Amino acid sequence: MNILWSKLLEVVYAVLPITIIVIILQFTLTSLDITLIIRFLIGAVLIIIGLSIFLLGVDIGITPIGTQLGKTIAKSNRLWIVILAGLCLGFIISIAEPDLHILAGQVEMVTSSAIAKLTLVIVVSVGIAVMLSIGLIRIVHNIPLFKILTIIYGAVFLLALFTSPQFLAIAFDASGATTGAMTVPFILALSIGISVMKKDSKASEKDSFGLVAIASVGAIITVMLMSIFSRQSELASGTMEEEHHGTEALFMPFLQEFGHIAEEVILALSPIVILFFIFQKLSFKLSRESVRKIVTGLVFTFIGLVLFLVGVNAGFMELGTELGYSIASLEHKAYIVIVGLILGIVTILAEPAVYVLTNQIEDVTSGYVKRKVVLFTLAIGVGIAVALSMLRILIPGLQLWHYILPGYLIAIALMYITPKLFVGIAFDSGGVASGPMTATFILAFTHGAAEAIEGADVIVDGFGMIAMVALTPLITLQILGLIFKLKSKKGGMKT
Amino acid sequence: MMPNEKTRHFEIIYVIVKFGLGSKILKEAKKCGVSGGTLFIGKGTISNRILNLLSITDMRKEIVMMISNQKTTKKAMEHLNKVFRFDKPNHGIVFTTSLTSLMGTRSCQIEDDEERGDGEIMYQNIIVIVDKGNAEDVIKAAQKAGSKGGTIINARGSGIHETGKLFSMDIEPEKEIVMILSDEDYTEPICNKIREELKIDEPGNGIIFVQDVNRTYGIYE
């Protein structure tokens, strides 16, 4: 039973920091409603249990399916199969992603139905599908990742010139939203499944990462194209309706969330499950024992993710808003920036997909790139991102592109000097960082802060935070790569 | 270049521990004069009914391989045992084997001349290399013949039977290495059972070889 305890302990260490920080804040800077705090603690317990079960499920369910699929695609040895597989997989995974539906719903509300929810979801899914295809072609044809990324980000910059600022934020956020807790592990496993077939172990290692990165850019490009073609220059400023559950209710919010979250998770899981059974019949032909394992894994994934999301939505979300509001209302505005930095650092530790990515990195590099190092670097990056977002709320003149433009220029420049393995890791982690934990808790915190600050627009400042969280890891992790390069100059890896 | 008789005093230490301890093991070993080591990730079997019901059948392990002379290995192993308490159950396994050949580090290849030390050999290390996906069957076969379990290592390789090419890349199919420590009396039946179940004698189905083990800590009957 050791293994269960060690998994649980790992997750406790991940969720404890954020819990401790909130409690410290409660006793120092803020004094929030006690029911909120109790609900937050219940949420934290649910998150710990849910995340443990979810990670076990990914290990024995999602990852094997992804790797098997990847191998099957590579073995087909026909280019059109690779392209077709990329298109189909990309589209159905993306269209089933709950985070994307939430974002599209918000966009529809904000734009007073100028952009229909369904339109945006389909546009984004098409983008993901096309880019996933290109990403798969890259792996089988050994095209270097930095070349592809330079080209597609070049296209993004060009299109950005013709896109309105609000749309810019929506486009970047959409790309963050599509890479959810379920899709990232699956796409990672898929690319590792294909790369593992390579003879050249260096290339295999390098190409294991980068697929998530390429796929998520697809969303940015198609949303921008949509904005240019639909000539939506000015968005009518709508309002975000904050749902207020009575704060006296302690357990009700959890029960209310449970039903629709279960539905969402079933929706997100369904493409992967259906794919698995189709391929099991056609080509995998796994033994009954292996199928039983994978099915158990899928059940774990479902239960874990539902518990996790219920914990986040019912326990963390409202507290995030209140926390942001009360800290931003304080006399000293420096507090909100510092608290933003700390919250960014501790929140990312509890992000589900981060665990999957760091584990995969360890597996692929046989432990050369340690999990803790990647986690630490990622946390610093996200902390900086949240702090910068707070600054943007405080200073009316600062706009999103003031960050995004130099940020991506630095990230792209770094690609040419950092070890190629880290390029893939860094760009993948951008998609990983913008998961459910960030998209709910940090986003709520940002909204709360924006409400408290005079002259800050909830919508303009609210959108774009996810884009920042997806950007900073690209820079910090590539810098980590440079450090690795310098450190391992003398004789390289240990033998 | 060293003379042959000296090389025979070189040994390889294998350490199998839970994931994350590998680097620490190497660090401790270096304190005792071991010059370096190689680590890789593996999966170990769990035999626990509850966990098997939950489909948790294996856990991540790290394997450390270190080569040094007999005097240093002995010192290192005693030190490691003190630090990591391999003498307690579930703390990991350490063992050494003599090298029949050692290339690329500090000597030339040597021939094993059938000479053994005075110590009685209690255990043997059976190493089986098969195509990926068959390792579970190897373990099952071994267990039928009285083995306690084994450690699976992910690997990749190609023999004379694999010459596939795919777009611009050569295909090098994945393999699995299975390491089974067995009591000397069980070695023969275990090997035979695996040969029989995996059809090792047919071309392209895998390889089995056996090494003697000198000292072990952490194996419980």
C-alpha cells in the first residue's frame, strides 16, 4: 500500500502551499467570511483526493491509450493516415473540452451574442485539428521544432496587426483554454508514442515534446482569422455576471456543482473512450487484462477529475474573487502585486497536467531533467505572470500587447540558443500551465482585484491573464535549458 | 590498459530503489570511492491483492549501475546499507555481480575462465530481453516456476530481424528487459519455463542470460 501513500503525499505537498498561504492571508491582510474559509478547506481536501485519483487514472488509463495510438499512427507508414489522424483527433478532443465551452460562453455574453458560442468552439477546434496534423507531420519527418514555431508565431504576429485588442486577448485565452487537464496528458502521450519509434535516441527525446505547443497555436490563428473576416472591430462592452451563491450555504455549492461538472467530464472523456474501443477492435487487440486496466484507469480519471473540479469551483472560486477584491482594496497597492506573485507560484503546484508533464519529462529523459527543477521554474514563471497581470490592472495605460509582443519575441529568440529538448518542454508547459486551477482560482482573483480598482475594466483586464500564464513559462524554462547547457558542458551527462 | 587478472576484481553494483532515490545513492557511493554510475527508470511488480483490484500493478523504480573494484564495492555497499537501510523490508535491493567483460572504461575485454571465489553462490541474476509488451508474460512464466517477481526495464534495440524504415527514420522497436533475481536452485526451471512460454528458441523472440550474484541485501524469502 506504500504506493498509494506516496502518491497521496506527493499531492498533499502540492496543495498544502496554497492552503497555507490563504490561511496566512486570512490572519494578516484580509478577514473573509468564515464560511468561505471553511468551504475553501473542504475544497482543498476534495482537490487532494481528486488529484491523487486523477493522476493514478492518467497513469494507467489515458497515457497508455495515447501512446498506443501514437505508435499505431506511426506504424501505418502512410502520410495521409498521419494527416487524417491529426485532423480527427484534434477536432474531437478540442470540441469536447469543457474549458473551451466555458470561455466561449463568456465571450458570447461579453460580445452580446455577436460571436455565437458554437461558432467560436468550432473555429477553435478547426484550428487545433489543422495544427495537430502539422505537429504529427513534424514528428515523423524530423522537422526541427524551432523552425515550425518560428513560422507559426510569425503568422500570429502578422495576423495580430489586423486584430482588435479585445480579440487578441480572446484568441490567446482560447489557446490556453483548449489545453485542459484531459487533453494535455493525451496529446503528450500521443507524441511520445510516435517519437519512441525513432532509432536516433536524441531525436526521439527532442520530438517527444512540442506537440501541445503547436496544437494550441492553432486556436490563436483561427480566432484571429475569424476576427479579421467577420470585421468585428469593436466589441460591445457587456458585463460579467458573477454568480453569487448565498455565502451562508456550506455544502450546497458543492452539490450544485457536482451535476454539471460530471456531465462536462463525461463529455471530455468520451472521445478518448470511443477512440480506444474503436482502435481496440481494429488494431490494438490488447489482452483482456490490459483492457481491464485501462478501463479502470478511465474510471479513476473520471472520478478524480470530477472531485478535483468540484473542489476548485465550489471551494476556491468565490474565495479567489473575495481575496482579490479585499487585497486590492487595501491602502498599499504593492500588496496586490506581491500576493499575486505568491499565489501564482503556489497555484501552479496544484495544476493536474503539470504533474503529468513533469513525470513524462522524467521518463523520457530517464531522470536527467528532474521533476522538482521543472516545477520550480514553472512556478516562478507563473508567479511573475500573475504579478504582471496585477500591474496591468493597476496601471490603466498598460495593455496586453505591451507584454505579449516582447514576451514572445524573447521566447522565440531563446529557441535558437537553448538546447532543443527544452524548447519542446518550454512551449508545451505554456499550454500545461493554463489549466483548470489557474483558469478558475487565479482568474477569479484577477476579476476580484479588477472590481476593487478604480478605472479597471473587468472584461479587458480579465481576459488576457491566461495568455500571460501561458507565456512566461516559455521564457523561464528556456532559461533553465541554458543553465542545463552550461552546467553539463564538462563531459555532458553522467555515465 | 590493465592486465587481465586485475580486471577480474572489478564488479558491477546494481541498486534497485523506489523512484527518486537513485541520485542520492550515487552521491553516497561516490563518497566511498566509486567513480560514477548509470541510472535508468524501471517498473517493479507489486503483489498486493487490493492494489491489483485497482489495476495498480507496478510502480516506478530507479536502477543504478556502478562499476568499481572489489574493495571499493564492498565498502560502498556497506556504507549504502547503513544509509538506506536495505536490511529492512521494502527499502530496496542491492547486489553485485562479477564482470565477465568490461569495455570502454579502464581495461580491455576479458575472458571468463570459469573460476569463482570461495563464497558460495546463493542467487543468480536472470536477464531476459524481449519485444515490448512481453515482459509481463516473462514475469508470469517465472512466477509459475517459483520466482518472487521481477523488475522491468524499458529499452530499445534492433537485431537482425528488425530493419524497418519509416519516412526518414529507422524503426528501432522497443524492447523490455526483465531482471529476475532467483535462488540458484530455481534458475534452471525459471529459464526453461520462460523459454517454453515465450518461444525463445525461435528466431527473433528474445534473449536470456544469467549472471552470478555475489552479495545481496534486501531479499526476503
